[in-house]
Amino acid sequence: MSKNFELLNQGSHHPAAVQTPTRIASRSKSDLSNGYPQWVGDVSEEMFLAGLWRIIQHGWRTIAAFTLLVVIIVVTASLLMKAQYEAVGKVVFHRENDSGVLGFKGIETSLVEDPEDRAAIDTQIGILETDALAMQVINDLHLDKTPKLTGRVEPSGNEDRLVKAIHRGLKISKVKGTRLIEIRFRSTDPRLAADIVNQLSNSYVDQYYKSEFQASTQISDFLASQLKELQAKVEESRRKLIDYQKENGIFGLDDKQNIVTAKLDDLNRDLTAAEADRVQKEVNYRLARSGQPELIAKLQPDNLVTKLRAQQADLENQMAQASVQLGPAHVKIIELSKQIAQVRQSVDAEVRRIGEQITYEYKSGMQRERMLRAALEAQKQAADKLSANAIQSDILRHEFETNRKLYEDLLQKQKEVSISSSLKSSNIWIVDPARPPRLPAAPNILRNFALSLLFGMFGGVLLAFGLTKVNEKIVTLEQAEIASPLPSLGVVPLLVAKNKNGASAQLNNANGSVKPELVSALQPMSLAAESYKAIVTSILLSHRAHPAVILVTSSLPGEGKTTVSTNLAIALGRLRRRVLLVDTDLRRPSVHRAMRLSSIKGLGTILRKPAALDEVVVACPDVPNLFVLPAGPINLSEDTELLVSSFKDLVDRWRIQFDHIIIDTPPVLAMTDAVRMSVEADSVILVIRAGQVAKKEFLRAQDLLLRVNARVTGFVLNGEDPHSSQFQNYYGYYGQDRSKCLGEGA
């Protein structure tokens, strides 16, 4: 192993050999003056649970005591409480809708909830919780005359206490997914609880029916008064309409029944027919005036002219035949000539008669057309006047129809309200009357015990957590790494073994137990010694050049800085380096006691008068190359300031003669000596005692060092439980077979 440390001494520098925190990736860029990064990572869930478990482990007595106290208080209070009985009743409420038989409001039977339905039920719940219903229950059950409710008889006129007692024991809620309203009441008397629930339900239903009946009655009375007024308006509007129609000759109620309009239509049709007839007669008249009998004969195919023409043609045919056979002088010829002349006279007479008839008919048609046209014009004037009068008539008719329709509607509504007011509304009723409960509802001792146990444990954990946070101690390396931006240089286990070993007597306590200050010399193969070697490795490899002046300090006294200083000096001495261990804690020097050395001469001697270093330095016989400069004779009033003021000169002289100078200083927070001397050191080591220093004290100490730009290399966690998971992660595997080396001998 010494060869390996020699390799380190030759300047081998590999970052993997340095023990650094496992969460380097969670650090941000440096924002401190000495270049150390500031920790900004979040605590993982596993770290939180581990920390919570540690709090429970360390504060289990607090948790148990708090839980026991809560359980005792809750159980005692539950046993001292009077038994409370809870009666339950249910009322169903259906919201009315506008559909129903004959226009009456029906019951909404759908089970689908909507905002209006919910609002309606909430309204009914609010009515059930009113003081008016509570007073009704008090009066109906005569609760003001019995001490059952409040424990005493209340004076008359002071019902406030009774009302408050009703509200205090009453609980009204909606049954989820239904239209049921659940009414609960608690009381020490089971019969009284059931009576109050039932009486409240009955009073509520009766009040609802009464309010509905009163509303219907008021509406009916209002409608009756309105009907009287509307009836008078209907009669008045009808009278005005009839009078106006009589005055203006409007005898019909509408345009179809109006006489003037009907007569105008008739005249219009007659005039059209007369015009057509006159046109036809005018054609006949013009034909008759032409003097052509044939045309007149064509106008009347079956008239006498046609017959006479046929007779004339027959006679002329006979005469032509007779003239050929008999001659013109024959008697028959003469007779036929007379007959033909007579027929011709008859035709001419008939043509004249027809012409006269057509002329008469034509003139008559013209006269009739003129008369109808004159009558139509006169009727049009009457119709125009009627139209002007009909506007006002329509207004009066519309007013009459409106009043009549409104009157009929109100009359129908009055009949409906009269009928519905005589019927009892059925949209609310009691579905489950309350019965006196047999078992008390409170106190539930088992439930209270379970809840008190649960909340007691929860409160105990919170109390333990709060107490821990008030003065939180750093117990594990994980806590220190989370709290500090500094790297971890190593972990030193807590030494508990007490068996003698084969080392020289001056390195053991009087009772034979291992001295932790010299464990690196007494048990070089133990886990404690290996931990110090790992710390030395971290210190040497954390600098480009191996640090010569190493200052060891702590936040508070008793954290083991002297133990760490002596063991680091021993480990460095085994590397064949000249090491000087200096005790600068002039107030409470302890290095000479740890090493069992004389303190007649030492640092105080050098400070007061010039002296050679060889005269005051003591060599350690069991550790070659290790020299100790104890505190020596001390004069606190002078030596402290002399040490600080001349520390730089002393360090410069020691650098020449020794490879490493280990300086054991006072605590940082107790006095300022260590802070002032730290600026001259090449490496500053901050020692933390597990479970002793608080987080805020540790952060304050490192902040003081970083503010003066001290070269703080990192921290060392001292006194870690060797059986903890954190320590086993570091050294557990290699120390399994040598666990006895902690104190049973090398």
C-alpha cells in the first residue's frame, strides 16, 4: 500500500480517484468567490422518503407520545359524551312542468338532473332549514314546555335557544342521483329525534300545500276582477262596432256578407253581360240595315223567311217546268205567277219585320247597358265610401275580437285555477317517515379510536418533523451533500470497539479502548484507517500541486477536528513525507493529550521568544516522519493575537522544512482565529460530526470561510454509523471480513 501512496506522491492525477459527491451533475455554475459551484439540485423522492424515515426513527418516542395523548383524549371524550341518536326521514320533491291534462301543471318524472332541477331541490332544502319551520315544530311539539331539547324549560318569549338547538341537530341533504331530500336529526332522546323529523316533514308539506292554495286563490281572485273589467270592455267594443255599422250602412260583419260589396259585384257582372249582349245585337242590327234578306235569314235559320224562301223556290221550279210544257198563257202558269208574287211580298214583309225587331233589340240593349253602367258607377261611389268607413269598422272589430279572446282565455284560466285550487298538489310527499333509532349514532368509539390513532400518528410525524426542522442536525453524508456546495472528501466511522491490541501503551486509553485520534497508527488495516487514507487521496488529487499547508477546522467544538488532524498527519507520514502537526487551538489544546506528549514547550514558546523549531517540535516514535508542535505554555491575552499576526511568517518557515503542515485550529463559529488563519492555507478541511452540528451552523461556518476566499477543499463527515447503508456503500464490501479490526487488533 505504501507503494501506491508513493505513486500518488509522484504527482499522479486522475479525477476518478477522488471521492466526490454522487450528484455532481446537479450542480450549477459557480457563483461563489472561490469558484465552488452552488448546489441547486432538487431532492429526489427516494431522498425525501429516506429523510422522512430517519425522522421517524429518531423521533419515534415523540410520535408515540403524541399519538397516545391524542388517543387518550379522544377516547376519554368519547366515553364521557352522551349517546346521540339520529332519526332519518325522506321526502320526495318533483319539479312542476307545463305539460299536463287540460293545461294543468304536471310532475316532472325524468330522473336526469339539470341545473333547474338542482336549484329547485336546493330551494326546498333552504325552506326546510328556515327558522319559521323550526318555530312551527317547537310549537306543535310543545318543546318550549319540556327540557328534552335543551335540557331545561325555556321561558316564554325566548325561543332563540330552541331554534338554535333545532338547527344544531338538524342535517338536510339531497340523496345523490335522486329527487329525495333526506332529513336527519340528532338528539339524546331517540323518540324526540324521530318526532322532530316527522313533524318537520309534515309542517313542510302542509306549508307547501297552504302556500300553493293561497297562491291559487289569489290568482283566482285577481282573474275574477280582471274578467269583470274585460266583460265590460267586450260589451262596449261590440256596441261601438254595431252602432258604427248601422250609421254607415255596413250590415255585414265581414266583406263577404257586406250588401254594398255584393251589389257592386252583381252590377259588375250584369254590365259585362249587357255589353256582350249589346255587341251581339249591334252585329245583327248592322246586318239588318244592309238590306240583304239572305243575311238576315242566316241570323235566324229556323225563321219564317227561310220557309218562305223555300216555298218561293219550289213555286219557281214548278213554273219553269209548266212553262216548258204548257206555255206562258196557260192558266196554271198564271196561277203560279200569282203565287210567286204573293210569296215574294210575304218574304219582304218578314224581312222588314225582322229588321225592325233587331233594331228594337239593339236599342234596348244599348239602353240597358247605359243604365247598368250608370248604376255601377253609382255603386262604385258607394263602395268607395264604404271602404273608407270599413277601416274604422275593422279597427272596432279588431278591438272587439281582442277583448273577446282575452276574456275567453281569462275565463278558461279562472276555471282551471278554481279546479286546481280545490285539488291537493301531489308533487311533494313523505316517502319514508322517521322511526326512533335503536342504536346511537354517536359517539362511535371504534371509529373515533381509529381516527385518533391515524391523526395522532400523522400529527406526531408532523411534530417530529417540525422539531427536527427547528434544529435540524446533519446525520448522513447525503444530508451534508444536499446542504453544502462543497465536495465530500470522505466519511469517518464511529469507533465503538474496546479490546486491547498489540500497539504500544502510549497509543491506548487507560481502559484499553482504541483512541480514535490514533486509529490510523493502531489499526492500519481497519475501515477507519482506510477512510482516512481515502480522505488523504481526495485532498492530494483535488489540487494541481499537492497542498503543503492543510488547515483542519470545524463549525463547533467537539466535532472531531483534532481526531481528523492526527489521523491525516499519520496517513501522510506513512507516505514517507515530512509532516508537521501543529496545534493552534490555544484556548483548548488537545493534540498533546491525544499523542500522549509533553506540552512544556510548543507554539506558545515560539510566539513569545525566538527559538529553534527543533527545540519545540516533538517526533512521534511510532510514526516515522511525523513531528508534532503542541500548543505549549499559553498566555491567552497575548499568544492569540501573536499567533494570528505572525502566522504567515511561521507558515513560510515551516514550508521550507516540511512537506506537509497539518494545522489543528479552533472552531470557526466559536472564534475568528481559524477564519483569519485559513487564508494562508493551501487546503482547508471542514469537519462535521454526524448528529451533532445543525445544518444552519454548518452552512454558516462554510460561508465564513468562503467569504474570505479560503481555499476550502471540502468537508469530512465524522462519526458515521459503520452499519449504515451510506457507510456500507463506501467501505462495506472490503470491510466484511475485517469488521473486528475496528477495535480488536490488527
